[in-house]
Amino acid sequence: MKKKIIVGTLLLTDVLLINLSFFLSFYIRFDGNFYGENIGNYFNTYSDNIFYITIIKIIIFVVFGLYKNLWKYASIEEAFQIGIITFVANASIVTFMMMTQQGLPRGIYLIAFILDTILIGATRLSYRTLRSILKRFLFRKKHVKKVLVIGAGRAGATVIKELRRKNSLMSKAVAIIDDDPSKLNSRINGIPVVGNRKDIVKIVQLKQIDEIIIAIPSTYKKDIKEIVEICSQTKCKLQIVPSLYELIDGEVTINQIRAVNIEDLLGRDPVKLDLQEINSYIKGKTVLVTGGGGSIGSELCRQIVTFNPEKLLLLDIYENNAYDIQQELIRSFPTLDLEVIIASIRDKQRLEEIFERYQPDVVFHAAAHKHVPLMEANPQEAIKNNIFGTENVAECAHKYGARRFVLISTDKAVNPTNIMGATKRVAEMIIQSLNEISDTEFVAVRFGNVLGSNGSVVPLFKKQITEGGPVTVTDAKVTRYFMTIPEAVQLVIQAGSMAKGGEIFVLDMGEPVKIIELAKNLIRLSGFEPDVDIPIEIVGLRPGEKLYEELLLAEEGLSDTKHDKIFIGSPIIKDFQNLNKELEMLNSILDKDLNSIKEHMVNIVPTYKKTG
């Protein structure tokens, strides 16, 4: 209803302005002399056609969408558009007058065009100006948040303009920080550059800043990490413009500005992929992802589809997870040939049916039990899933001629102190030994913790912070390797392209992170002060946990690949037949006491240091 009133008002205004333009054109063309002989004849011609002239122009305005624009956002582009529309409208009037063999002085048409552009443009642009003045008047008594913008580049300039344009945000930029000394004391869109990152805390106090926006999307992650750590000392609300890697088209809008998250503190730059290599083994192939509904498996599916497989097979035992990723993929990739299969990797017969029917070319095996304390209490389930489930999938891949098999492993498989890590080490041994007798290229990719995955520490900390604490940390000295889920999956897919068979690929996890520091950073990012607003409680190491994780067995060695974040551990091959005998023995004692099971696991994995 409101829109119809606005359109109706503009239309009536345009009717008046169209005719006002002609009246003024006559006045200007004939120097204000309305009593001359010629002007009378010409004016009578105009009066006889006033209805047609008005209707023709209004029709042109409607056809060219002059009444569809949101004039509250009118700018130079809209002014240019008005010029084009009024030119077409006046050209149409000239054509009409010529076709009806009537004429007016050419100067009348030219002046009318200029006046149409000025008057009609003025009504549109004045709408924005009036609206802005009214909003400033209405909001001037309310508190406007003072914003410090970090970054005096293009993104920073855009942020300042967007804040100025969106009065409803009740925010205004008051100062800019930039590390480039040549920009100091300059102004960006009228806002002064007042210092570098070392001055942030001082400027926040001096200018009474309420909010900080980091607007340097092209900078290195390590710089973002350092800036965030400085900003966290101020207790200001902290937001960030996403990296260029995250921005869809490289353009910044106010809607893309988001809260700083824990991934921004990792200090890791985006992964560079060899797309040609990845295309060579995924494009046009049938790809199976086991555990496809999990955090790693679902991200594998999201990224694999971008390489145009012929068919994607998503296998999971949990139908809810599988359904969620199925619906997401259908929405995002409507032409994708997707099959969602509900099945257990423990069911060998069901796997045989699946492999025989679909004949997958590439298998990513992500299905696994991974929760350390839960598996420590339920070792039989860890063994059934992580060992015998892996064996089932791997043997099917071998039997039905899959070209490549990629096992998702973990740093907990190195010198394991828990049953989960030990079972993943056995899974590595299975695919390495099977690689020796198979045409399928079997490889494993080993990495540390991924932020935000199901059961990881970050979602737990966030939940504890939401509940008011305490945030529980097992030991003040505990460190872990971390990377984001997308980064881990990109490297897994890249490593798969390098496979020759038998390798254990080790991902560069960066520097280990102290869990207590991670907890403190999460508390600060949530707007609280550690041990003041939210307490941190040391609860002791859980069964099977280490103070630190390793990514490589001592005897594996390490060699480089052409990718700077992927390394290869030399295979430690165990005879497949001998390994099979040990696994058969393990299977036969699964109903025995836990100690017997763990003792036998030590026989298979000599580096396993069992607890309890």
C-alpha cells in the first residue's frame, strides 16, 4: 500500500514537471515574450498535443522502470539512468510531432530534455536527501556507536560509506587505524587515519570507541590474529570483513561483516589447490564418501561436487545427518547425480551390494568413531567400527576395482595412548598392507583436530560459555593441533590426487595451540573476561588423553611433496596375511574382558601405550 502511494505521488509529480518543463522551455526560447506572433502559434500546437505529450512521456518512464527504483538509495548511477530515460522520452515526442506533421522549434525540445532531467532527477535525489535529514533528526538523541575501522584501503573506505548510508545501524566511523605510515594523518571519506595497530588500545580510550571493524580482507591471517589479540584487550565489540577467499565476488557490503570467530585466530592462510590434479581423479568419476553425514564427510561432499563427479555416493548410518547434507546439496547443486545410502560399514554383505551396483572409482573413508573418552569406555565398538568397518570398505574397494581409496586418519594414531588412536593406527596398517596386493591405490591422510567438528572442544566451550561457565580444561599444559574443517578437507582431496599407493600423508597443522589459551580467546570473543566473568576450571586429563599429540611415528620419516602443506610418511608395511590372522584373533576375543582386548591391541600396535 505504501509503495502504491509513493508511485502514485511520483507519477502525478512527473505529470506536472513534464508540462512545467515545456512552459519553461517556451519562456527561455522566446526570452520571456509570450505575446509574439510565432510563440502563439507554437504554444497552440503544444496545447493541442499536451495530452499526447504527457502520456507518451509517462509511458516511456513506466517502460524504463523509473517507478521501480528504490530512490532512498539513489546515487550517480540513478541520475545517469534518469538522463537516458528523459532523452528517450523527448526523442519519442520529436518522432510523434514529425509523424503528425506538426512542429516546434528544435530549441524547445532540447531545453525540455535538459529541464526534464534536472527536475525529475531532483525529485528522486531529494527524496534520499530528505529521508537522510529526517533520520538524522529522529535519531540524533539516541546513542550512536562510535566505530574504529582498521584498514585504510578499499574495504575500509567501503565500510565507512556503508555505515554512513545505513542510519538504522546507529553507528558511525570516527577513526581509522592502518600500519602504512604514509597514510597517517590522511583522511578516508572524511575520517582521519590516527595511528597503527600499536595505537589501538590508546585510540579506543581516547575516542571512547564502542565497536571495532577489521577491514583488511587481503592481509595475512597471522596479522589478523595479532590485531584480534590486541583488540580483545579493549572489550569493544569486534567485527571483521571476511577474507577475499570468503568473499564471493571480492566486493564488501555491510551484510558480509561478521563477528570475529575462533578460526580467525588460527593465523593460517587459505590453501592453494592444484585444481588440474584434483580434476584428473574426480571429474567424471563415481565417488563414494563413507560417513558422509559427519562434519568431515559432509564437507568432503560439498567440495567434491565442485569438481564435477559423474555420481556422488553419500553413505552414512545416521539418517538425520545424511538427510541434512542431502537437502543442502540438492539446493546448491540441482543437477548433481546424488545417491544417499543408509548403511553400516560393519555390514560386509550390504557393502558388497553397494560396491557391485555402483562400482565407485574413488572412495573417501571418513566413517569412524572418534570420541576418545567414549571409545575408551567402549573399546569393542571402536574396534568393530574403526578396524573391521575399515577392513570391510577397503576389501570391497579392492574386490570391485576402485582406483583410489583415501582413509581419513588422525594424529592420535601416532604412539596412541587410547583405544581410539590405536584402532585408527590399525586402520592405517590395513590399507597399507592391502595396497601391496591390490591394483587400488590405498592411502591415508593424517591430521589433528578440526575446529567445530562434532564432539570437538570448541562447540563444548561455546556451550559452557553460553551457560555462564565454568569452561573446563583438562590440563593447563595440554596442546593440540588445529585446522578448520574446509582447510582439512581441501588438503585431503589434494593429497588424494598425489597418491601412488601406500603413503600416509601428513598435513601441516601449523603450531600447536594451548587449549587453555583457546578457552580464554573464546571467552573474550564472546564479550567476557576469563576468570572474571567466566571461570576456567582444570579438571584433569581424561582416560587415554595425552598432553600433546604427534603427527609422525619416529620410524616413518618424512618427505616433502610439491604442496607446501602436505608431507609423506614412509610406509611401514605389515604382511596382509599376518595382519589378517591377528585381526581374526582380535575378533574372536571381542566378547572377553577389556584388559584382554587391550593386550591384544598392543600385540598389533606395539606403540600403543594402554591405560587402565
